[in-house]
Amino acid sequence: MYLTSETKKEIFKKYGKSDNDTGSPEGQIALFTHRINHLTTHLKKNHKDYNTERSLVKMVGKRRALLDYLMKKDIMRYRAIVKELGLRK
């Protein structure tokens, strides 16, 4: 499986406050970004996998909602996570 508990802990440790901090918006956005990148590479090989395509679109929407929330709450944290993950050019 591509997303093990160790991988999740590393993501939350790097982008959240600690490895157990799974509720912070930064950690959730980073996790969604990791999963979106994985599904994108999967869809490049399997372009007829419509269930995965639908899941990818839903995940992008969830990440967008979290980014919008973070932008309203604290613009500096929003800018930091966008820059760190490379979401904008």
C-alpha cells in the first residue's frame, strides 16, 4: 500500500505541530496533496479508471475547502503551506 502509517506520521510531523497532530489544516492539506499526487500518477497509466477519477476530484475539492478555511483564518499560515507544498506558481 502506498500510504502506510509511517508515511502519515512523517507527513504530520513535517507539516503539522507533531506526528500525532492529525487535525491541523496544514497536516490535512499535506496528506491530501500526497494522495492527490499518487492518484494523478495512477490515472496517467489507467485513464479509464473513472472511480479513481471521481475520488481525485472529490479530494481536490476537500483540499480546496481546507485551503479556503486556512486563508480566512490565517493568511500567513496559508501562504507558508502553499509555498512549502508548491501548490501555486
